[in-house]
Amino acid sequence: MAIHFEQSRHFKIILKNTLINTALISFGVFFALSMFDVAVYLSPKDILPSPLLNLVQQMEMNSGSNYRIDPEIGILLKPGTNFVFAGDEFTFRLQTRLNFPDAGFRGGTLGGPAWGAAFGDSFTFGAGVDQTETWVGQLAKLTNREIINLAVPGHGPYQYTRILQKYGTPLRPNIVFYTLFTNDLENTRRFEERQKTQQRRNRRLSIKRFFKNYSASNNLFRNLIYSFKKQSRDDTWDGIGLKLLARKLRNPYSIPDGQFDSTWATVAKQIEAAVEESKRINAIFVFLYFPSKEEVYWQLAKERVKPIKDFEERIERLSKTAENFCRSQQLLCLDLTSALKHRGMAGEKLYFPIDIHWNERGHLAVAQEINKFLRDKNIIK
């Protein structure tokens, strides 16, 4: 019994010491990492090493510190925004050249009065490319006419129309470019839900979100783990060199099929309101349909993925609905799907390999097609 008691007592002492040492080591590591995060937070940005500066700027984007909330429009970029965003696949300058007291936009590239104004989401904003390389900037070069980029990433038709009314109309453009992308149906429903509940973006503080938004050490570790995982898997398909999203192949619009018609009806009302606003300022209204990467490259990819029921019919539902709407409303409409498919089938890489957005080549292709459309319609000569 005495021997058993001594063994038990010795084990408890070892366990206690182990727990104490583990706690001390954990506290030491936590304290060191906390001091590192505090030092990064307090340090002037111009003295931070480039990789660390890029990380801090990504954290600021995640936390929403570069955005402000407008009760009618939702999120808007703050005026005076200007920094270089470095991602895994691209690096670009995010600068608002057109700054109002309450919002900033990428604005124009050539200078002078606004001939055109473009409204849309991240595809028009140009996520991943510098302002001059967006389709808006490249179209301005091709036409030698100033076009103002008033797009904001994450927006949908509600915001397009309201930005036209609030910020676009005072510019008195001769032509309004109004865009539509597959996720605009989902964005429309989300905007309505926020309006109904009178809630802004859900910003409830959580430990996970706090560390993601404010801990440089946590994000350095996450990026390191991600880089190892990325090296261990193939994110692109042979023969295509591009990653298509499985969820987009299963559900192109990210809403239940049964909600398509009612959601489109709401989108159509926003387009009609934008058309009326354009008429009020004597501007030509041009409606642009932008296809997803899945729409453009499906023919090359379908032999390499599991069969997806009725995908081809479902993926064309929005473009065909928009085409019928344009015909009934007698609008000037350009669907970029056919042109980009043709280029894609010829081997052109118009999108980033993994990210969903166009690369510089994709933006140029879009600008060239719009330029040709405008000339064919005698809008420009």
C-alpha cells in the first residue's frame, strides 16, 4: 500500500509540474505573440516589411475598416482609400480617385467630363487588376472617352440603381453601362433580407473573427498552413488551367430554383428604374450581361467532372431571361457569353486560375467586345 501511495503521489507531482510548465510555456507563447500583434498594430505602416504590410492591409479589408455603411445602399468604400492589395493570385492598387464626402469610387482614368458611367459589382470594379486595366479603363482608352467606374464589390442591382441615382446622375454621363452577373440574384435576396430586418452587416464579435481581423501572428500561421495545403493539391484542371466552383456547377445562382422567377422580377424592377433615370438625364442605357467562369469554360471542363443534372439548361436560364427582358423593353443589350466562350474555346485564359474574376486579358476582351458593340450600334464612330 505504501509503495502504491508513493507511486500515486509521485505521479500527481509529475502531472502538476507538467501542467504548470505547459501553462507557463503557453502563456509565454501567447504573451510573445500578443506583443508581436501589438507592435504590428502600433507601428507606422511605412516601416513594415512588404509581406507584413500586405498582410495588415488584407486584415483591414476583412475587418471592413475601408468601408462605411450607407443605410440605403449598404457598404461603400471610404473616400480617400489608397493602398496596394496583395493576394495569392494578384496584386493591385485599390484607390478611390473619385471621392465624395461620404463615399469613394475608382472613378475615371483619362480625365475630363464623364462620357460614360459604369455600374456593377467586383467584375466592373475590377477586383484583381489596377484601375487602368479594368474593362472600364480599357474601354475608355479604346474609345478615347472618359468613363467613370462607380462599381463596388459585393453589390447587386438594388445598389447599382441607387448609386446611379445618387452619384451617377450628377455626373450627367452620355451613356450608362448597367451590368448583370450570376450572383446578382443572390445579392438581391440578401439586400432585401437586410432591409426587412433593418440590420446592417452581421458584425457580432467572435474569437475567430477577432483573430482573423486583428491578429497578424494568427494570419501568418493561417497563410503558412494554406500554402502547404495548396502545394499538396491540384486546384486546376488539366487542359483548362482554371478552377471552376463545384457549388456554381450545382447551383449557378446560389438560390433555390423555385425563387428564380420572383427574384428576377425584383431585379427587373431595379433595371427599369435605372432605365427611367437614364432617360431623365438623356443618357443612353446599355445593359451588359457578364458570364461566369463556369459558363465560359464548361464545354472544356464537362468531360473532366462528374455529370451534373441539367447544368447547361440551368446556367443559361439567367442570360435567356435577361435577353427576353431586353427584347420586351427594347433595350440596347450585349450578352458577353458567346464572345468569351469563343475566346475560351480557343485557349485564351480570361480569368484567374482559382479566383472567379477576369484577369487583365479578360478585361481587355470585354472592353474590345463592348467597343465593337458600340460602333456597330453607331453610338460611337
